[in-house]
Amino acid sequence: MALARAITLVEATHPGKQKQAQYLLTKVLQHNQDIEHHSFRGPRTFRIGLSGPPGAGKSTFIEVLGKFLTNSGHKVAVLAVDPSSSTTGGSLLGDKTRMPNLSCDMSAYIRASPSCGTLGGVTRSTNEAIVLCEGAGYDVILVETIGVGQSEFAVADMVDMFCLLIPPAGGDELQGIKKGIVEVSDVVVVTKCDGDLLPAARRIQSEYISALKFMRPRSAVWKPQVARVSALEKAGVSELWDLTQKFRQLRLDSGELITTRRKQLRLWLASHVRDHIMGRFQQHPRVRALLPDMEKMVMDGLITPGLAADYLLEVFVKGGRGDEGNDMH
Amino acid sequence: MALARAITLVEATHPGKQKQAQYLLTKVLQHNQDIEHHSFRGPRTFRIGLSGPPGAGKSTFIEVLGKFLTNSGHKVAVLAVDPSSSTTGGSLLGDKTRMPNLSCDMSAYIRASPSCGTLGGVTRSTNEAIVLCEGAGYDVILVETIGVGQSEFAVADMVDMFCLLIPPAGGDELQGIKKGIVEVSDVVVVTKCDGDLLPAARRIQSEYISALKFMRPRSAVWKPQVARVSALEKAGVSELWDLTQKFRQLRLDSGELITTRRKQLRLWLASHVRDHIMGRFQQHPRVRALLPDMEKMVMDGLITPGLAADYLLEVFVKGGRGDEGNDMH
């Protein structure tokens, strides 16, 4: 499948492959731009971020939502951001066996998180995978995160709408929800609203409704909502989708959807620079040649770390041509 | 006072002042090295990090410990790491009014946190302030943190010994203690061990003794201890000091004290590079000239943020001589 190969290409660390990937991405971006200019006065696609503590039933929910969407004629891509897999060596997210029905669906594409990399690296390849999925005709992109480190906030910065999934569980079990994550949520979805859990689900729903009242809304046209779903009974999914479409229309009409996407792009640029600049520094030939001596001088207490850092940065910035092997004179 | 002026110099952001500061620091480092070579087979000074949740009684404890030390003939410097003051515009820490007795003591020096800056910036100036205090003859350096962001971990990386102060309070009140902070503590100090709080203090002490058993010790020669003090009754302070001196001697004899200081110096070098490299990037004249157009192209969806970042980094690394205004041809 061409899309899978393209995403593998943007995840590659080999410089030659990265060049190919960037060429491909530029072509796809131009293609996406052409379609938007000819057919629609705003993004054709909708990107939804999904997060929640372990036990919130994310996979089950995504499978049910995904099937609902493909049955309604949408093409759905599911992408995962899971920097934790860099330490465990394998990803639990995006695993096709978690979503048996959706992974057999011809209108759905499920992509596991790359099995190695920092949050920065995973974020970059996920951002680029979103562009490729949209280029391949997927119109709803679900970006899922396991909630390790700052990954929820990274996901909130790459989607049009952020949903926090909460299981109907009390106090202690909700400790796993990161501080600040409710503030960036456009919709809080209480999952497992069925059977014995229904009373607890109703209680959690009203708790979140009260909590959200105290938070400053991120949008001028949208107040965060609390929805209830049951993946088991397939209840509330259609209502939740109507809610997301109301959100999308309001944000589109107010211009916020486009403004936010533009802001996100600028943010990604800054974060890519931040992530890659240290790699450039460490690979710089004159820095590499000087570093061991500088480290020794610092460790022997002969110069301060601050002074050594200033000197190495000077070499890095001023001696830029060093990596071509000739020094101009 | 010369020391205060010197620390103000290392905190300065003006390039000319920073140059002077680095010259001064190098001189002070050489002076410190000379003394160590002639008088002692290891560091003369002892650096203690102190952290704890709000309400742990840090100021009161530091005042009592500080007075105990100056009465025993030590010269004590108290430095604060408080990156939060960058947003509030003023620092609560290091405020002399918090420690009325110690601030009148001729053998003590109390320094407020610089009133602006990132964690990186505050860390750098605190590291350099430690060197200056040692150069000025202070032999016990107490580095205090309010525990915002990652500041405790930054402090744990700049001291010989890290103490976590815990008030005798139960469950919920201890939520403020950051995950992982107990693991980096060499001594846990239960404060306010007096009067009505004594039973609670004893319970907390035994809870921490059990908890520490499950943690992997950071040193081959030291197992983290739990001590009790009462600043009110001035009890336990002398015993705590004996404990820190036992720690210091064991670490000194095993060579760990010196190894750790060397490792910390290398760590600071890396973190200074990380903190300053982005500033260099943003100030680079060709990057500054290109950035607005690149940002616009990214926001218009014409190139990916990743590709734009790669291009800007290329300009930054290769076009280093741009800031001298001539391009060699």
C-alpha cells in the first residue's frame, strides 16, 4: 500500500530517505492545496485528538467511532503518538489487533506509532503522516495518544479538536489524568456508560460539567462539552459525531479552524528546529573535535560550564563551513 | 559587598557584562583550584540542596540550620532556585525577611533568586553563584528550591547532597511532592517534629523509611536516611548535621563526591549548550531574514514544518559568517 510506504519513508532516519520523504511531502502538500482551492473554502479534513487514562477504553471507542464513520461514507485514518514505545521497543498503540473490525475495513487506515524515537521525532513523523493520509483521501484523522510525558499536549497541538476520554471511575483512578489536560479538551467523553457503570458515569459527567465551568475557554465560539458514550451498546456515538460537526462548523465559520491550523504549523516549525538543532551541534566536526577537551577542562574545574558552552556555540556558529572540509583560505 | 556585585554580574544579560562575568569566574575557579591543591585532598566546600512542598517549613529550617552552622564556625551561603519568579515578577525565595536572624549574621550570605529567566538561565546563574560564594570563602552552600517545574531535579544536579523536607501531614497534603523526587534524596527530613505534630511526624518518618527501602540507592556507600527535626525546639539539627558529615566523609573516601561533581560539571555544560543554542539560532542574521517568509510558507501549507526547519538549520550551520556582514566573496 502506497500510503504505508510513504509514512515509513517520513519515519526513516537515513538522510537519503529523508530527502525523498521531503520531496514527496512537498508534492502531497501542493496536491492538498490544489484540492482545497478548487473545492472548498476551508480544510476538507477534520483532525481529532483522543487521549485518556489507561482503562478509559480508547481502542474500543475508536473502533466503534471508526466503523460509524466509514459506514457514513468517511475515510478514516487512525494514527498513534506513543513516545513510550522508544523504551519498551514496541508499541501497544495503533496495533491492528486492538481494532479487529476497523483494521479489516477498506475505508480505514490504522498506523502504529514508530517503534523508536523521542517525543519530538514521533511528533514530527505523526504531523507528516497526517498530511500523507489527507493526501491519500482520508478525511477524518484520529490521532490517539497513550498519555506518556507531554504527548497529550503534543497531540492537542496537532489536531482541530481534542477529546479527553474518561472512564466512569472515581477519585484515585483518575489520578492518571494529567494536570492541564482538561483545559485543552474541547469535548470530554465519559466512556462505558452502560449497565452497572451508568450511575457512576452520570456522576462523572456532572463533575466534569462543573469543573469545565471554572476553566477559561480556548475558543470564542465553543464552550467545552461533556458527552457520554457506550461502545458496548454503540450508544451516544452518533450524538457525539453531531457534536464534533457542530464544533467544526462553528470554528470554520468563525475562521478559528484555519487560524489554529496556521498557528500549529508555526509551532511545529519551532519545535522541529528545537529538536534538530542539538543533533546538528553534536555532529558538527569542529564541535566534535573540541568537545572532549572542553569537557575535561570543565570537569577539572578550569573553566565554568557556562564559558565552555559559550565557546563551543561560538565555534558551532562561526565555524559553519568546517563540515565541508575546506576553510576558505 | 563584592560577592553580591559579582553574582549580579553573572546574572546580567548584557553581552559586555557577561564577558566580564566569565573573566571573573575563570579567576575565581583558578583561585578555588589553587586552595584545593594546597590544603585538602578534595573539595573544601559542601553543597546541600533543600526542597520540599509548601508548608514544609523550609525557611524556618534553613534559618535554624544556618545559625547552628555559623555558631560552629562555618560560613554559610543560601541560594535560591525559583524559575517561577519569572512569571510573578518577584521572588518569594531568598527573601531576607524570611530569615531575619540569618540575614543579620556576618557569617551568612543570603541571595534571592534572580527575578527573571527560564529554569535554564536561573540554573546557570545559580551554578555560577555557587562558585563565587565558594571563592568568597563560604564553605557550606545551601541551595533551596520552591519546587516549580523541574527545579528540584536541577538543584539535585548541582549539589553534593540533596535533602527533601516533609511536613508531618498526611495523604492529600503530600500530593505536592513530585514523583521521582524521593529517589534523588539522600536524606528525607521530617520537619515540625514537636508538640501535637509529634505522633504524625513519627508516622511519616516510618512511612518514608519503608518507602526508601524499595528505591535503588544512588550511591554505593550511602543508603538514604530519614531524620526528624524541630525548628521550633531547635531539636535534631545537630544530629542532622552529624548525618550530613557522615555522608560527606563516606562519599569523599569512596571518591564519589569528586566523581559526582565532575559529572555535574559535564551535565551543566550540556544543559547550557541546549539553553543557549536556540537564542543563537534566533539571533542569526540570515535566519532572522529568512524566518518570516519561511513561517508564511509553512502556514500557507506550501512546505512542511519539517522541511522548513531543515532548511533554516542548514542556513544557520552553513552560513555562519553572515553575522560579520561579509560573505568572503
